[in-house]
Amino acid sequence: MAVVKVKEEKKYKRGVMPGRFQPLHHGHLHVVEWALQRVEKILLVIGSAQDSFSFKNPLTAGERYEILERVIEKRGWKQRIDIVPVMDINSNKQWVKYLEMLLPRFDVGISGNPLVQLLFLDSGYDVLEPPMYRREECSGTIIRRRIVEGKEWRNCVPEETIELLEQFGFPERLKRLAGGG
Amino acid sequence: MAVVKVKEEKKYKRGVMPGRFQPLHHGHLHVVEWALQRVEKILLVIGSAQDSFSFKNPLTAGERYEILERVIEKRGWKQRIDIVPVMDINSNKQWVKYLEMLLPRFDVGISGNPLVQLLFLDSGYDVLEPPMYRREECSGTIIRRRIVEGKEWRNCVPEETIELLEQFGFPERLKRLAGGG
Amino acid sequence: MAVVKVKEEKKYKRGVMPGRFQPLHHGHLHVVEWALQRVEKILLVIGSAQDSFSFKNPLTAGERYEILERVIEKRGWKQRIDIVPVMDINSNKQWVKYLEMLLPRFDVGISGNPLVQLLFLDSGYDVLEPPMYRREECSGTIIRRRIVEGKEWRNCVPEETIELLEQFGFPERLKRLAGGG
Amino acid sequence: MAVVKVKEEKKYKRGVMPGRFQPLHHGHLHVVEWALQRVEKILLVIGSAQDSFSFKNPLTAGERYEILERVIEKRGWKQRIDIVPVMDINSNKQWVKYLEMLLPRFDVGISGNPLVQLLFLDSGYDVLEPPMYRREECSGTIIRRRIVEGKEWRNCVPEETIELLEQFGFPERLKRLAGGG
Amino acid sequence: MAVVKVKEEKKYKRGVMPGRFQPLHHGHLHVVEWALQRVEKILLVIGSAQDSFSFKNPLTAGERYEILERVIEKRGWKQRIDIVPVMDINSNKQWVKYLEMLLPRFDVGISGNPLVQLLFLDSGYDVLEPPMYRREECSGTIIRRRIVEGKEWRNCVPEETIELLEQFGFPERLKRLAGGG
Amino acid sequence: MAVVKVKEEKKYKRGVMPGRFQPLHHGHLHVVEWALQRVEKILLVIGSAQDSFSFKNPLTAGERYEILERVIEKRGWKQRIDIVPVMDINSNKQWVKYLEMLLPRFDVGISGNPLVQLLFLDSGYDVLEPPMYRREECSGTIIRRRIVEGKEWRNCVPEETIELLEQFGFPERLKRLAGGG
């Protein structure tokens, strides 16, 4: 039971990559590009799909879907990447089985999160652990905080998604949720 | 508030087409082809995604996803058709809002089911009602019954899906669920 | 543990009267009038509040609330009758405790339904069983069936509610749900 | 999409005012009085109705109902104010739709809470934002803390509710929940 | 993937035997005795533990627990048989995983029910299918029907459980649920 | 309504003792031994049975069941102690009723937890409050922290459970959940 860090020789058929994407940022894309070299197809799982309009999860799953879709289409990844919003269940032990029920067959999990890795391993899957990418600069937490503090954040997200984020009123929503009226 | 039966002049951007696909059959494909002429993109919603291994819903959402995916890829529809498994909620009044939360924006519902039509209309959406297609021959109910009775059913489903259905043990599962051991 | 049929001498403080009110009809009002002579205050519980747009439960809880409210105001019962929508739980044994959690204290259940009576009795409450009232003519089931068959039904419901029912599109909704398009 | 602060000229028909009322205090009553000048009817929504016997939510919805009812009756507001306990759902995006399903039609939300305001606005409703009222002295949090610390708190709640609070064992329950045995 | 009908040579460590036990009857005991020869320990899973006071599931899980416990103690099976009430989940595909989460490790399922057998097999477990036992005379359905019809039923249940069933008011409850007042 | 601290003269028939047992430690066993002198039978309720693979609840209910079972068998307590895993419900007020539904009849709660005591008392049960037992040394929180810090912890748990804990990979799981890879 070990996390596969780099295992070039084996190409997986389909990797499941769960994320909250609040919002999608360069770090996520870096992982996607890294994974595209190791798996044939990626299934992006939009996690906590039931949550939105909270400070930790401001965007709805549908809004996150549109943002991911735009990037996928813009970069010509449509043949290899699919998107599925998945709501949380309240039982970690059953989570991978729940994904097996909802999703097409996959043979590897893609995640840097220790819990997610543990759950895939516990269910007998390999795990691809992507290398870190400027975590101190690019994380959902940092972006959300920068927006509330009125600092620059647009350079952390793919350029083609800014228009959508503004259309969704993302910065204003976040500020209001932070209590700033 | 009226169901749009044929409205050639207007092209919708994205149509949501819910179905249980137990299993996918020629009738479903007929609707997809008909809808592709009227909307730019179709989102196939695999309904009752939590259900499986029951006589009415033998296949899991993941199995149904693979079957739909194979047909989409085989027919070159990948740029225009996406798939999302969606679990039931126990409240009709909230169902369209629930779809709005989970899915990218859509502007029309595609369905021949009176309840589904009513719910989209009640939430202010147009509805595309596809023409009937040999209902007496091709429906999930009929296929499932024919399998249990040991009759021919393979001519009701797209040829490229038969291999998958057999890999999933679909006919045997159904017979066992019908009590035949 | 016995159902109290008529027990004139004792006046209860607050009686809980659960119903689905799909739709409110003369039979319900008859029970309310009968109960007003035996309890000081009535709490009308709109049951199955999560359900709507189904043939058995076409109206939302909110629509049923408005209909009940209109009758209560019209008849000057506002000081003695309150309304609370309550969603189903999937456990009969816990149902009365669930009501105790949600509602102000009550000392009697009002119902002709054997299950409802049993649950109140099992939790130590008295039950007032109202006399039958033209059940063959006035029941939700009969009204819904008459509407679908295109027969007269308006004489089964309080006159002041007809306007609301039509505003809600009740007859059309029901016909559509019955599959009549 | 803007919060309506004071808009004297327009009288709303029914305003929904959600609160946890743990316990009802002078600040709540101040808002009710302010709102009664701007809307014809108020629907008090007892939020988090499923929760009780926790430090944040010590009282059951039923207990809170009785307290609100006493104040409403004492002050002659019965014709204009109704009460409905509403359980939480785990999805902010669907919350207003959920209220629309459960409650009679309303045309304005009444709240000082940024999330609540945002959700009503996102669903197309106006929002009445009441002026602040001695928040540093009168809030549920402060009252609960004062009780646990053995300080005076009765001057923060309407006099007619003290008897009920003591009947419910509110101060003792709170102390025990705070771990004080 | 085949149901093990009789496989004397292999002794399983722990078998899971799910049942609704509404009520426990001679047929159940027959299976238990048969299984005790093939497994070291049996875990009796009281299924649909959330349900009660319905015609199909009149007894609570707790009442069924007491009845099973009395028989186990009376017959000296305590060292080899345990009881766990388990509530339903709404997803067949996840059911065995759910049991794996809740229960000590087991290595075989014991059931004559085709769905239950299929789910254990789908998760990689062997299944012990017990021989039929006077099904036409001894089944929960038949016992419940006989009670409602006022016919003899006590000879279908273990003698030591009759006292408990009467203490729980089982026959009266059932008659009332059948609508007989 | 008072917590029974020591009430030697009365022997209860069955006491319910809820715990999370993450993991079972000497403190729990101390309470069990203390309670065995005051009640005839103990029902160990494995609480939060749906949770696992989290830092607060690392073990599944099934794993906790096996650990408890081993201790019970080793010490010859099988005739007097039973185990039932119970999932959380989101409503404190209904929790004791939920236990009444799931479990055989009991006449006393056994707990040092103020909330649990309050809920049993509110439902009319006596409560046995066990004396404290080296809490500063032996608690689930302390054991979990010691494991993550790489300190000695095995002396806090019954010797016969160490083998199982290691078989389950308990220390490694906990370290990974703490983020330590």
C-alpha cells in the first residue's frame, strides 16, 4: 500500500482527480498537465457539489463546471478530460465505492490530499501524487483571502476564466460572504 | 407556458436531457439525433444515479456512463454531448433548482415525460418534446421484460453497447433480480 | 390505550391535526369544526410537506398553506388555528417525538387515520376520532380522480379556495401529471 | 441587486424573517416592530429547527415556537405574524427554493445576515435590512454566555417569556451543556 | 461467481444473515440451525431497522432484538450468534460496503433472497443458500395475514417469543395497521 | 431529574453505554467494570458509526466492534455485554427515542458526558455517572495525539487489542490523516 509518485512506465486508462476548484487556479492546471502524461483519460470530480455560497465554497458546482469546461475546450483537452459534479457523503469508508457506483471504471486516483490518497489506497487503487506547485502562491484559500482583502488575485487563475468569474459575481459574492456587505 | 414541439427557427445553447437509460436503446438515440438538430450542446443526465441492482434500475450510473460514452465516441458526438450522473432528490418542486446548482447553464429541457416537462416549465424553461419512436418495440421496460423471458432483445440497443452489457453481466443480473436465480 | 371518540367533559388545550390537504375539502372543514368544540387551539400539520407535483400530492406545502390560511381568515378562526408544514421522516416510531421537537406542546391528536392514531397512542397521547363525513363523496382521492376525468369537483371544496386553486393551475397540473399532456 | 435599507413608499405583502431565536431577545422584537411598518404580514421562520440541546441551539423549535407565540399574543400581533419552524438543508443554493416550497408566497426577505441577504437577492427577492439594535448588549451569543457565567440576562429578553424559559429549564440546560454539570 | 449451496468441507468464520424478522418464525430458526453447522459465528442483521408500525414492518428493531435475544439465550447460542440492527440505505451497490463499515469482518453471506445473494457475490463474498423450509406455511407475510384474519398463527413462531409478542401488543398493532380499528 | 452517582441498592436490568472508542482504552474498561456491578446487562453503543478515516474517528465501527468483542470474550463478559453500532442523527432531541427504536429496552444510561446525561434525563431515564479514571493519561484524544507525535501509547489500551489495532494499520492511518504522509 504505497503512493505511486512517478511511475512512468505504466500508463493508466482513467484517473479520477477530485477537487473543489474554488476557484480553478494555475496549481490545478499544473496537476492536470502533469497527469495527462501519465493517464489516458482524466475524470475531474467537482467535490462538495452540494455546497455553494459559503466562504469555503463560494461557487456552485454548475459554475465550477462551466469554468472547467472553458479551459478544457480552450486547450483542446475535450477528448481526454471529462467533468462530473459529486456531492459529499458523510462516510469516508464508503466514498470510493460511491465513486465506483457513479463513475465509469477508473484505475488510479490523482491527489495530493492525504485523506483522499488513503481512501483510494484502502480500496485497492494506485494513487498518483503530483509534485507541489507554488502552493504558497496558488491555492483556493489564498485566492479567496486576497479577494476579500482587495488584493490582486487574477494572476492566479487561468486568463480565460476571469470573464466567467466576473459574470458569476464571484469577487462580490465572496466579499459579502466575508461579512463585508 | 407551453411545450415547444418543433421550433426550428430557434437554436438553443444547451439542452438537458434526463433519462434512466436502463439500458440505452434506439429510442434514446433517436431523441438525441433529433435534439442535435435543435440545440448546440446536449447534457445527458443519468437519472436515479443512486439506484442499481433493482429490476427497474439494474445498471449502476457508472455502467450507464460507459455505455453512453462509447456511443458518443463511436459516433463522433464528443464535442457536443456531455454526461452527468444525478441522484434523485425527494422533492419535485426543487428538482430543477437542484439541476441548476449541479449543471452548467442550460436553456431548454428535452423530454417526453409529462412530469419532467411540467417541472422545467414551472421553473421557466422551454421544453423540447421529441416525436415518439416505436415505443411499443423500444423501451427499457420492454427490453428488461424480454431478457427475463429469454426473448431476443439485442436488436433494441446500439450494437456497440452489447459487448459492454455482457461484460457487466446485464442479462444475468436482470434474470437473477427477477427471482430466477 | 383507547381512542377517545367523544369526551365532551374534557377540553384539550391544543390538538394536532395532521393532513395532506390535497386539496382541502369539506370533509376536512367538518373535522375542524367538530374539533373546535373539543379543543382550545388546533394546529393543522400539513404533512408530506416535501412532496408536490405528484399525482398523490400535486400541491406544494406553501400552496396548501395559502388555501388553509384563506379559509381560516374568512371564517374568523385565526385566534384558534395555526398551520405548520412538516416534512415526512422515514421512521414511524420517531414521528410523534419529531412533532414534539418541532411544535408547541399539545395534548391530543385529531385523526381518523389508524396509523396516526396508533402513533399518538403509542406515545401516550389521547386521540380524538372525528365522525365520518360523506367519505364516499368528499376525499382528496375522489376529487383528484374527478378532475382528471373532467367531472365536476368544485362543489367538494370550500368556495373561497377555488380562486386560489385555479391561480395555482391545480386542475391543469393534475391532468398533466395523470399523463394527459 | 441591492439591499433595500429603507423604502417607505413600498409596502410588501409578506416578509420572511428567519432567525434562530436562541433565545428570543429585545433585538429580535425591535426588528419585528420595525418590519411591521414596512410589510403587511411577517412570517417568522424558526431556523435550524432540527437542532436543540447544543450550546449554540439549546431550545427546541417547539419551545421557541411557544415563546414567540406568547409574545405575539401578548402584543396583539396575531393577525399579522405567523410562525413556521424550518429545518436546515445542506445546500445554500437551494435554500430559498426550499422556503418557496414550504411557505405561502412572500415578496421580501428581512435579515441583517449577509448570507441570508445574498440568498434572497440571488433568487430575485428584495431584502429589508433592519437597523442595528444594541448588538453589543443583546444577542443570543451574549445571553447564552452570561447565563453560563452566572450573570444577569433576564433584562435582555421580553418579560413575558421568562416564565416559559424557566419552565423549560433553559438556564440549567445551558449550564449543563457548557459542561458545568 | 456462484452461489454456494452446500459446501460442507469449508467452515466459514463469520456469516452475515440479514432478515426483517417480522416476526421471527420457525423458518428463520431452521436457517440458523442449518447455518450453525457451516459457520463458526453468525451475525443476525435486523434489516429495515428504521421501519416499524407499518403493515410490512410492524415491530421496531428493538422489539425484534429482544425476541431474537430470548431465543438465542434459551437455546444456548449466545457464544456463537450476535445481533445488529441495520437501517436501510437507498443504494444497493453500496450496501455490502456499508455492512463492511458497520460490522466485524465476515466471510460469507447467508440468504435465500436473490437480491441479497447478488449483492454479496458482486462484492466478492461467497453465499450460503439455505434449503427452503415449509415456505407456504411459515413466512412473515403469511403470519401477518393470519393475524389480521383472526386465524391461528402462534404455531408458526418459537414458543418462547409469544409472551414478548403479546407484551408488545403485536397482534393488536397489526390489526389496527390493517385498518381494522 | 438528577444524575444518579452511586445507588448501590438498585440493580438496573440493562444499561446503555455510548462511546466512540477511538480507540478503546483502559478508561473505558474501568467504566465497564464499575457498571457491571450496578447493572445486569450492558449494551455498548458504538457511536458515530458512520464516521471513520478522520482524525477524530479513525477506526470504522466494524473495527471498533472487533476490538470490543475481543476484550469481552477474553474477559468472559459475553453473557452480560452486547455491542451495537449506531450512526449519528442530526437531532439531539430525538436521539434517545432513536435508541429506543433500535435497541432492546433499557432502564439506565451510563455516561460521564454532560450532553448524553442531559438527553437521557430529558427522556425520563436514570443516569449512572462513573467516577473519573486517570483522564489526563487515558483518553482517545491523548492516545491519538501521542501516536502522531511518535510517543508511547500502547500502555493506554488493553493488551489484547494491540494486535488488532496493528492489523488495521491504526497508527499509520492516524499519522497519514494527520497529514504526515
